[in-house]
Amino acid sequence: MRDFWGPVATIVWKDLLLEFRTKDIVVSVLVFALLVVVIFNFALDPTPGVIALVAPGVLWVSITFAGVLGLTRSLALEKDSGNLHALMVAPIGREAIFYGKMFANLVFMLAVEAVVFPVFAILFNLPIASVGLVPVAILATLGIAAVGTVFAAMAVNTRSREAMLPLLFFPVMVPVVVAAVEASGIVLRGETGGDLVQWLALLGAFDAIFIVACPAAFNMVVEE
């Protein structure tokens, strides 16, 4: 077990340390997400009915699109610096490389969300600090990081990688984004009960499928 999780933790630590020094991914993703939230805030009529209806969608549109930007840059930096090839020839399993990159991307996105959510709450006058949003954010972001890591590894080898990743990523992520929007809407409206549990269960089911299937897909992608 240590032989597997040791390399995973090393890759995560390497990515976090590199990002701490350069701040290349988190800053670009954070700025993009905040710009989307601010633009929607000025574009919408801020009545309570409109805000309650569209705010969850605005939140997850900003997070998802910003996440695509970060995922693209994460793998592009590895390839351009030669680190991706070095990881491929290292005496570790491809699954360990996938989980290391996935958990690093997950940490990056959660760090961005920790800043975007309070700003979103202030602009839209919503109780974003609700505890119910924590499991929604974690489950949805885990799915985004898992699928995004695979497709980013695939797109990074193409010339138009910035355009290719969204084309591959969004069709697969539609169920996760829809579930996150619906669950967030329930939380923001102050509702509780079975509907929220059902959407959380759906997010958990998708995450379980992605966590099992994505390492195998990643192995095939990097072998090519």
C-alpha cells in the first residue's frame, strides 16, 4: 500500500510546491472564475426570484469553466517542462501518476472555490456559508478533477489543446454539473430533505464510476 500511495503523495507534494512558488495555475483560475461571477452579477436583474433561480448555475458555470483552464495549464506545464515524460519512465504505476495529478488538481480547485464562494455570496446576497454546500462542492469538484485529468492528458498532445479539452470534457461532465447545480439550489433556498440526498447520492455515484474508470483511461492515453 505504501508503494502505491507514497508516489501519489510525492506527486501531489511536487505539484503543490511548484504552484506555491509560481502561483501560475491558481491565480489564473481564480481571476477567471471571479470575472465570470462579477460579469453575471452585472448582467442579471438582482431580484430575489431571479437570483434564486440562476445563482446556482452561475456559480458552477464559473467553477467548471475555470477548472478547465486550470486542468489545461496543469498538464501543459508538465509536458512543456519534460516532467510528464519523466513521470512515464519512473518506476511507478500509471494509476499512481493519475491519482497524484488528480488530487493535486482537486486541491487547486478547492482552494479557488474557497475564495470564489464568499465573493459569490457577497455579490448575490446569498448564504453561501451554509454547511450543506461543503459536500456538494467536494463531490462535484472530485468528479471534475478526475475526468479533467484524463482529458487534459489526452488534449495536451494536440496542437489545439486549449480548444480540445472543453470539447472532450463538457459532454461527459453534464450530469455532474446538473447535479451540482440542483443540489446547490436546494441548499441556497434553505431546503432540506430527500431531494438533496438524492442529488448528493447521484454525485457520489458518478464520482465512484470516474475514480474507477479514469485511471484505466489515463493508462491508455499516456501509453499512446
